[in-house]
Amino acid sequence: MLYKEVLSNGVRVVIQEMPGVPSVSVGIWAETGSSHETPELNGVSHFLEHMLFKGTTNRNAKEIANALESVGGQMNAFTTKEYTCFYAKTLKEHLSLSMDVLSDMYLNSTIPEEEFVKEKGVVLEEVRMYEDSPDDVVTDQYAAAIYGDHPYGWPIIGTVETVSALTRDQMYAYYKEHYAPEHTVVSIAGDVDKEAAMEIVMKYLGKFQGAKKPIILPEISMKAGSCYQYKDIEQMHLCLGVPGLAAADERTYTLSVLSAILSGGTCSRLFQAAREERGLTYTIYSYHAGYIHGGSFLIYTSTNPQNLDEMIAVILETLRDVLVEGVTEEEMSLAKEQLRCGMLMSTENSANVMSKLGKGEIVLGEVLPISALIEKVMAVTKEDVQNLAKDLFADRKFMLSLVGPEERQYDLAAMFDALK
């Protein structure tokens, strides 16, 4: 059973009972990420995520690390453009311990200066590691280009310059300003009883107080064009995409079907056209990066520089075929079944379910049962897919991001129009 409760202080709690699953996963989600930062503080949300493991008024860093490991549990965290999540997975009898440790980190972190200085070095190495990964660089470059000055275009992890300039006092002020009850979601999934779980949440978060900070983002003005960064590597890495949908748009279910048709498996159009028929790449996939206020649909791949022209032509031709000719019933059936099976199999893992609960509540403001999600996917028609393809591709608002050893220039709109 799926439940949602709101505590008197504004903390939202979503619980999925999963009888027979030996584990229980719990996440505490802060409704803050890189899109809520200022240009000067870019990367502070991610850096803060690290620092919440470094000491509270009750535990030092080693005691935090040992608390759940000593009972065989796992604990970690991640930051996105719109939220930060601290989560733990243990056997079901240790739910109270998980909430104890996570809430202590969430509410009582001291951000010690000496730990801040040490961890800044760790985060800067993480930034440099990303900069050494062309698939990460090309994706971040794509986001910066298509979103322009909007915060969705800023890197989640920050830059060497912004992270280096951050101070402990700036971070602590950000922590106290953004981590508030009405910006907090607790998601729990596993073999738990809803009433017992709510008692535990109330024990640790029921007295949480703090003022809600309004979340105001500027309007998005999506860009078209191209961008390039030189790297002395063997392949050209590329992202080619268009403006997409906001996460709450009902057409995202149609877009999931379209994406599955394009790159959902070895029978998908892009995989067949680029890899099986022409041998241009090892990997190619599409996905929708949907956020509360907008999104982008993009395709990522890499190829030998001498094959780059052909690769881009293949991608554009595949998109144009969907736009002009539509998709087949066989493709629709295969895509829907892939999505249905993937959603059902994800429910076998309490951590997956916990993550879906938290993300759904923060991004959509609601959590739908898996049966309802499957029903929405299965209701998508061929006409829905073709209409969405027109919305996405007909205006030819393509953005191309390239990273590799050779700079190239392409007029994607003209190439798209020239296809027969």
C-alpha cells in the first residue's frame, strides 16, 4: 500500500509498504539543488551534501560512517539540479537507526572548518575527474548551451573556480536557509508498517522548525545552435537534442515510448541504424531530462572523428523518419512492454521504490502507484507519438554539443530539411 502524510511542520512523508522484502530504504530529501544557487555559489548544494557526513552535534564523521555499517547497512547521498537526497538501506529492524542517523545529519550538522577545508580538496578532485570524462563534459556543455544563463544550465558539481572560492560561512548560511521543513520529503519503502514508520518519522523530524524559502526561477528561453570543446582523445563525443517537456507534462509518458523506440534496446531505431547497420559507434542512447520548469530531449553517442558527419546524418535521418512516417504498431508494442517490465522489475528493490517516491513528491507533487504509471504508458497511441515528434522536431530547434580532437561546424536545421 502507498501512503502520504504531511506533518504539522510541513514535512511530507510518503511510504510504500512492501511485505516480504527483507530490506527497508529511507531517504530524506531537501528541495534544493544547483538550480537554486547563485552563480557565485554554484556547486554549494553538492559540496554541502558531502559535508553533512562530516560531523553533527551528536556524532563525528567516523561515528556517522560506522553507525549503519556496523549493522550491515548502506548509506549515501546524491545531488541534482532540483533536490538533494540522503538515504540508507538496512534490514527492516534498523529503520529507527536509519532515521536517527539521517535526521541527525540533516538537522544537526556543524560543518566543521577543518573538515570543510579537507573536503574542498576532495570535491575539487571530483570536479577534475568530471572534466577528464568526455561524456560528462559533453552533457554539461550541452546543458549550458541549450539553457543559456538559466540555472538549469549550471553544472551540479560546480567549477574549480566557484568551489575554490566557497567559504564555510557561506555554506552554513545556505544550509540553514534552504533546509527547512516545507522543503523536506521523507520517503520510506520496504517491509514496514505505515503507522510504526510514521511514529519513527515523528520522533526524529516532528519538531523540525525553519522558515520556507520561496523557490523562484527565471523563465527558460531554450537555445538552438552548436558548441565545441577540444580534448586530445580518440573519439568525438556528442549530444544532439531539442527542447523537451516539463516533468509534470502528461506527454512525458508519450516521450518515454518515443525514447524507447529510438534507443530502448538492440532492436531500437538508433541502435540498428548507427551500430548494427553502419558500425559507427559502440553505444548510443536517448533520454529526456525533465525538470519542474522545463526539460530537454537528447541523444548521446561517440564515434571516430572520420565518421562524425555520417553519425550526425544518421541521427537526423532517424528523427525525420519518425516525424514524417510515424512509428509502427510493432514498435509501439515492443516499447510499451519494455517500459512496463522495467517499471515492474524496479519494484523488487526497496531502494528503487524509495527513490521513485521521493522524486515523485518533489518534482510532481504527487506519487502515483506503479499500476497507474503503467496504465498511462499503455494508453499512449501511435498518433500521440507522431504528434509529439512534430512538437519536438518540426521547428528544428536542434542543439549540438561536441567534445573531441576536431572542431566541426554544422547547420543542423539545413541538414534536417535536406533529408529525403
